[in-house]
Amino acid sequence: MSGPVTVRETLPQLTAWGAQLVAGENGLDRTVSWASLMRAQLPAFQDLRRGELAVLSLASVQALQDRGAPISLLTVLDQLVTLDAAGAIIAGLTPANALPRPLASMARELRARADQLALPIIALPQQAPLADVRAAILALVAERRDRPTSPLEPVDAYAAQMRASLRSEALEALLAGAYVGEAQMRMRASHLGYDLNQPHIVLWVQLHAAIAHNAKHDARYDGAHYLARSRALAEALQVALGAWTQLREPDQVIALLPLGPDRSPQDLAERVATQITRTLGDAQDRRTPEWAAGLGEPASAPAQVRRSAQEAQDAAQLGAMVLGTRHIARPADLGVYRLLLTLREHNELAPFTQRALEPLLRDQRHGDTLIETLEAFFACNGNSTRAAEKLHLHRNSLLYRLNQARDLLGQDLDDPETRLTLQLAIKGRRVLRLKEERPAYEQ
């Protein structure tokens, strides 16, 4: 289907949040050009234009009233009529029997006037996430605009392809920091439908088979399968969270997520987890791929997005080691790895790691094996029996390797300072390898 979106067509997009049409049924064929959230200050709909759906809540109206603003549901209705809006989505109108008596009376008058004006009013429960509701409507409008009307109109298909290409190029430039200036980048994003004047945070999702099992070199690795999952996840993040997304390889999704006044990083992490579970499946489903995800710190300006992206990728990869798979990690979750990341960025980690492990690294035949053995031994708090089980070795074989490492290092592995130094160096080696594996433009 192509052509403009109508209010009637938005209703199925909102059923997940308990939407109900409560007035204005005769106006359901009004065209929807966009959707705007009501501001928490006057004028409440400064940017609303003809044909847009207004998205608001009774709580927002009440907050304005508490600040002395001369506003009510009826004045909001009058403003929407004046602006020739397509209709309104109002959270808090349902269930009607829960409204206080004065508000219930005003709601009845609102519905009666909306019916007379054929202005659709869609009611939502108070707890409905309005940012997500707006994102779902915008996704429908954007999809319809981008979709070609018929095979006989290749110009539309070409235009949609060009828009997708421009979005991808702009996001790539933003993530890499490869743009002329912040003002130009903000304008470029705005033309593509993204507002970089508000804070954002970068999400990095890696389908985990490639991290844990080097699946790209495994005959069982099905790139087409992972690509389909990645695309589905990117689309879900776009629709539900208003994300600006990009696929890298068939198994990575990068998303730039807006942080609004109603979204803290923790709230965003929970919403992202919901979308990942809905799209990829939960842990009980054997068909669900392993995944790891990371969120960077908030970026309040375009120049900070690259830093947030690097933090998100590090958090995804290191979080899989610290927290396990199917977790969304943030830098604060990484423990000592956060310190090691800081040392890496100041070019101090590599010299430290090299000095600590150099006697083992010189042994090209056994060095990596001995480092792996030490890592398991330290992870088991020096319990050689448990470490042997973890490495699937006989305990005597483990002790033989430990003696080899002790001889090469010339240090006592029972000494607490020696253990701490070696543990940090081994973890640091992991951190350095993460950067070595990245393409040059990501470093």
C-alpha cells in the first residue's frame, strides 16, 4: 500500500498500548502527516502543523495547570482545531471510570465536541510510553513515504533507496567523527529526520556467536540468518525507540538512541532489552542466537557520539566476559576493565602488559597456552583442582604448566602483588585485542 497515512491506519499500530477510539469516528480518514508531543510549557504545540497527530497526557495538562497556565482539555481541543490537526492521542483518558468527577465531566464534553468536529480522539492508559507511541506513528508515515506506489513508478523506489543511503552515510560520518562541523552535522541530520540538539546514546548489539566462537570462520555460521535477525532488530529499534540505525557485518547493529526528558539511560536499557527479546527471542527458546549489547555514555553534542560508540562497543564485548551473554552492559558495569580502557586510551596499557607478560610471550610455542592457564588459575582463586576442571586438564598437567610459567617469569605465583600484576596484564591483553580487531576507521 502507498499514499498518505490516515488516522484509521494508525490505530492498529497502537493496539499494543491499549488504544481506544473514544470520539471523532467520522474523521478517521483524515490524513496524518506527522506526530508531535505536547510541550511542558506554553504554547503547548508550538511546532504542530496541519495534518499532525497531537500526542499528550492528562498528567502534562495537569502539570501546566499547576504552573498557572490557562489550559484544559477543552482549550487543547480548540488549539488543535485552529491548527487543523489530524486528531489527538491522549494518555490517561482510560479507563473512564477511574477519572475524578470533574475531569470525567470535562472528558465527556471533550468527546461530544470532538464528535461534532469529526476530530478523532484516541485514548491510552496513563502509563503508555508516549515517546514510543509517537515513534510508531512516525515509522508508519516514513515507511509509506519511502514505499514505491507501483512497479511503474521506479522514481519513488530510487528516491527511497537514496534516502536510505544518505541516512547510512550520515550516521557513518557521525560515528567516525568525519564531518566538517557540528552545525553542518546537526543540519544534515535534521534533513534526514533526526534531532541532534537533544542528547543521544549509542547502542551496540553483537549477535554473540561471532564473539564467543569465532563463528565467521565456522562452517556452521549462517551469515544470511544473522543478517535477517539484525535487520529485524534494527527495524524494531527504529519503530519503538526512534533510533537511527546501521548494520555492520551481518551480525552487528549500531543504533543512535535519543534521550528525552522521560528517558534515563537505565530506562533506555530496559526498553532496548525488551525490543531485543521480542525480536530475537528469550533464553528459553533454543533458536535464539546468543547476543551481547553495550550502551555508551550519553552524548550531548555530535562530537561526543564517536566516543559513545567506542564505549558501547567495548561494553558489549567486555560485558560478555564480565556479565555473560544476553546482557546490556554499560561502562559502569565493567569493573576493573574500565580502568584498563582508560589506560589503553592514554597509550599506557600496552607497555604495562608487554613488561608483565614479556617472558611468557617470548615463548612462541607455549606462551599463549601458559597465559590461558594462568588466567584460569587466577579466576579460580588459585584452586588448582577447579582450574584443571575448567581447562579440561588433569591436575598434574595444570601444575606442570604453572611450574613452566613460574620458571619463565622468575616470580612466585603465590605472591599477592605478582598475582595482581599478572591478572591485570592478562585482562589488559584482552582489552588491547579488542582494538586490534577493529577496522582502522573505528579506532
